[in-house]
Amino acid sequence: MGCDEDTADWPEQLAVRIAWCYYALGLTQQDIASRLGITRVRVNRLLAEARRRGIVKISITSPLAENVELEEELKQAYGLSEARVVLAAGNDAAIAATLGVAGAEMLADQFRDNTTVGIGWGITLRAFADAMPERPLTGASVVALLGSLTRRSSIDAYVSATALAQRLHAECFVMPGPIICDSEASRRTLERQPMMREVQERASAAAIAIVSIGGLDSGTIRQAGFIDEDQLKSVRSAGAVGNFLGHYIDENAQIVDHPINQRVLGMRPDRLKAIERRVMISGGEMKVPALRAILRAGLLTAIVTDQDSARALLQDIDDKDHS
């Protein structure tokens, strides 16, 4: 330590004057050095020491400050490399729109030439694709991680692969079959087709996967009419907490043993780990149980969610720590 940090030689009055000039008057460190006849290095060192001793305390009063704290806590709690928490309110569509924009802001500069991007579908990911600024890439491709929606009345609201491919000027690959086949045998027949195998291989080889999740009562599969009330009750009774990549999963992120899961055409959740970067864009009270399951299972490397969902996901950690 230099003499400025030693208690006996601590020039508190000088440090206070420097802090006042810097924080209250807005002078640069070089301006302060010239005014007081000292070096800029000494100004910098005294400012740092003033903060360490509590003479200067930084207070951020914006309600968004909590989001930054929540992001860091989510990364630490679930081993994530990146997290984005935003203020979002309203119905499912309003939250989805806000999260979609936030996801586009986070990822817009992270797509590269010759990259394959895997993406799911749903209103949140469609909002993400629509919010993505145009970024012409060379040799890039976008591949759907799930089968297609076949009801024309609802398809535009949920399909994200083609919309994202247009933004990135990328080639788009879709799975040539419905998300829910009419039988397990039909699904197996489709999976044996060369065209289907090619798309699934591309999906597994993607550099980044962008996914969302559905709550039992708010999932796209239910909204699009692929599951009726009796089936929903049945899958709930089997232990489902939400829908991920078209499959109903339990609190451990395992695929629930239920006939409807045998008919799903798409990447299995446990195979997602083969992709290096796995970004979840999702939020809302109904989706927290499924989000928690996916995070605990280590299936994600990044998340974009809303403030209330982030608090709920961290509260679960806190409750376990104190139990």
C-alpha cells in the first residue's frame, strides 16, 4: 500500500475534495488533478480508497437496478453464462412481446456467418423473431426443433423459424411433419424418412438453440388446439408441470409417461445438451414450475425472463437453503 491508504497518512480532506469535484461537479479525473496540482493516478487512487472507506457510497435508485442483481443471482444459482431480467406485466401476450424484444436485444449481435441456429415455436419466440433486426449473414441456417403446426388459423402467431431465417437472410429447415402425430407409429414412420433425419441431424448440430416453455394452462399446444381438456387433466395427473420442446415434462424435467408424448415430433429435451449454447426466452407465473425444472436439470446456458419469474425461481433456492 502507498501512504494514501495508510491510516496515519490518510489525507481525508483531500479525498473528500476530490470526491466532491468528481461526483458532484462532474469534473474528469484529469481536470481534478490539474486543479489540485496532483497526478491523475493519485486522484484515481484516492477516489477508490474513499469508496472503500465508505466516504463515497453509490446508490442506484432505478427500479431496474434490481433486475441487474437478479441476473447475477440467476447465473450463480443455476450455473448460467448469461441472464437478462426485464420488467414485464399484463397478460401472456404482453409478457411474451416484452420478453421477445429483450431476447432480440441480447442476441442480435451474437449470430455469425456459417452458423446453424435451432429454434422452437410459440408466441414468445415469434415475438423474438419479429423483434430481431435484419442482420444479413452468409452461409447461416435456421432449423426448427419441432414439427410443424398444421392449423392455418393459428400458424402465423407461433411459427418462428421462417421469420428468424428471413431476418438473418439464412436458409430455413423445418421438420416435415406435425408437432403431434396421430399415432406413435406415424411418428416413427416420419422419423425414418431421409428428409426428416436430415433436419433432425441439423438441429442436433446447431451452435445455438433458442427455446421457450409452456405452462400447463398457457402452452402453445393447448392454445393451438392440439390437446383437449380431458387430455390436459390426464397429463397433469401423470405429473406434468409444463411443456418443453413439445413434450410434457415433470418437476425433474423428465418426459412424462403419457401417450401424447409418444406422438410428439421434435427434439427430446434430454438431447438439448448436445448444443453448446441453449437460450431460454420465457416467463410468466404459470411457467415458473417448468422453468425451474429445466434450470435444475442444467438444460440451459442462458435465460431471458421477467422480474417476477426471476424472483420466484430464486425464492425456491432460498427456501431450500433455509429448510
